[in-house]
Amino acid sequence: AAAAAAASPEPSSSSSSQLPHADALAASHYTLAQLWLESPPQSDASTAASTTTTTTLTPNKWDEAVRHLVAARDLQRQLLEQRQQQQSSSSSSSSLSSPLPAVHTTLGNVYGQQQKLDLALEEYNQALEVLLLRQQEQQQQAQVNSAVVTDIAATHNNRGFMLQGMGDVPAALEAHQQAIEVLNTDKNDGSNDDDSDSEQQEQINDPFVARQLALAHGSQGNIHRSQRNWEQALQAYQQAHPYLKTSVAPPVVVAVGSSQQDDDNAFPHHPDVAANHNNLGLVYTALRHFDKAAEEYRHAARQFQATLGPTHNHVAACHFNLGLTSVSQARAGGMLPGEADQILKRASDEFAVAQRIWEQILGAEHEQTHLAARYAKQPTASLEGNS
């Protein structure tokens, strides 16, 4: 998923004498592209007689959206180049009013959805080029807008997603790190170390900044986890968490006397927060911190249940993970007599919960339902090969 949704470009206030209608034409192309992207999906005719109809975004819709976006991009690029040529003879800035970054970003988003990752990356790179030019021009005029800094960070995150999909892990990590550094540099300009706590709180309270920081840290965590770099993954997920909670909901005031560590009570439920809890559970399990892992899985299960319903696949997966972690804990040793048996009983109960949910949503014959049923009867069988 792309980190930033591009705003609709508007025609700029001044038009080129050589391209008198280019702004309006580019805006029209962009609007038509949005209409193609936002129109209801087409029904698959092959399933029309079925009781369930499959809806898909047809290739023609993607192609039409791309065609209009490319037209808008090329027109806006011509306008920007002409303004840059005129800039030397005037005090005006060439990029401040250009909607080109939004066009590049939208086109990159579409290419990403089409799995044309190299084309998406090129669009994001071009968006970044214009945004950096805009930032430079704003600095020259002493009119720096924090929105452009957030847009730059979002574009770095978008680049990171594409680079990871292309298998360039080091470059993906670097792109997300650039997003973090851009936002931290913006907040730290002109400050000293004594203000670091208040600056971080300011970032947490700004939902747009918090969203990009959550994406950057969380994405780094996902990459480190895929590389089995558990300590780095843990640090990244922990850094993402406070930003993530703000980015999905406005900050809330915690009542006096209540525990600020209780995410389920202090913050509104959200699937993204739940997913981060689940990711923390996976890492803690790998690090053999079983009690912490179980706590994270329980947070995740409650938040997923509150937002997605009690019979959602994610809820079942959290209970299944709880079962796996309990089995690993029981076999880790160093326990009092009978304690391991109690933990295995809890594991069996968690597997049974996962079985009931999967049976409702996947069916009694699904392989995942069978696996949960098998582990519910014999929890230690999960040690033979986790799914």
C-alpha cells in the first residue's frame, strides 16, 4: 500500500503563453483518471449465473487510468520545465504551485497495484525530485511549509515499499530511514537536546507526521523480521507503536489512576495497532520471551475482535499463535512440577478457539481447521513443524 494519498491537482494561477490550456487539460486528465479508479468494479461475466459474483477491477480500467495520468504528468512536466526556464528572469518559484508530485504519486500507486514495481519506483523518484525542489525554493523564501516535509517522508516510504518488493532490502531499509530522518530533522531544527521529549510528543500528536513515522519504523520491523534480525525488528516495532496509535485515532486523555500501558483501554481499537501487537508477539516468541509474547498476542486478539468481529481470521491467528507460544514455553524447561502441563492445557484451549473460528469462516474440512483441531488434541504436535 502506498504511504500517501495524493491530493487532486488544481490548475495553477498562472498559465504558460506557449501552453495556454495545459494546466486545465492536465487537471481534466487527472480527474478522469480518478473517476476510472474510483468507479465501481466490473462484475466478472463468467460468474454472472453464480450465487456469488466476483468483482474485479478490469485491466481496461487500470489502462484508462494510467493513460490519463501519463497525459497529466507529461503536461505538468512541460509546464514545470518552462517555468524553470522563466525563473532566471523573474523572482517567481517554479515548483511551489505545481501539482506534479501528486500526479507522480498517484501514477506510482497505480503501477504498484499492477505490480509494475520498477515503473512505480521511477514515479516516486520523480515525485521526490520535485518535492525537494519545492522545499529548496521554500527555504530560499523563508516560507517552509511542514506539509512538504511530510510529503517527502511519505515519498521515501513509498520508495521503500517498492524496493522491498523488488528484493533490494538494503535500499528499502535506507529509504524508510530517510523518511525518519527527514521528519526528525524538521522537528529538531534550532532545538537542543533538552527539548527532545517535547519534540517527540509533538510528532506523536501530529497524525500526519505520526503516520509516516509509524509506516517507516513498522516497515523496517517487517524487513528485519523477514531477515530474522530479531533485536532490530523488536526495536523498530516498539518505536512504531506510539506513532501508530496516534496515526489511526486522535490522542485521548488517560484518566488519572488508570494504567497508560493498557492499550486496550487507553486508545481506540484499530486493526493496525492490533497487527503491531501481533508482530511484537512474533518477535518476542523468536527471542524466547514467552510471557511478553503472550501478552502481545492477547492485546492483538482483543483489538482485532473489537474492530473486525469475533470470527475474523486475524482473531483465530492470534489464538493459534498463543497456542504455539505456550507449547514452546512449556518445552523450554526450568519449571515447577506440573507447571508445564498447565501451560500445555492453555495451549490446547487456544488451539480450540482458533479451530472454532476457522471452522465457521473456512469450513470444517479446511486444512487450517484440521491443523488447529489436531493441535488442540495434542499440543506438542505443533513442535513437529509449525505452519
